[in-house]
Amino acid sequence: MTKHFVKGFLLGSLTTLGAVAGSIFAFKKTVIEPQEAYDNKIEENRRRANRKSHAAHQG
């Protein structure tokens, strides 16, 4: 009986850890990475506008 309990407990723990890891990975892919890409795009546009501004005022 103890053997079945330990086996079930370990299997349940591994399953729970797998579910948590999967949800964290999915959250990262759907929320974090798109936000980072958006921030990079905004930063690149800011740099491009800054270069254009400086180039327009060169003598």
C-alpha cells in the first residue's frame, strides 16, 4: 500500500510540475516575447527619428 502511495505521489508531483512549467512557457511566448518585440520596434523607430533629425540640421 505504501509503495502505491509513493508511486502515485511522485507521478502526481511530476505531472503538476510539468503543468506549471508548460503554463510558464506559454505565458512567456504569448505575453513577454511580443512585448519585448514591440519595445525593440519602438526603440528602433526612436533611433531612426533621432538620426533623421540630426541629419536634417547638418549645415
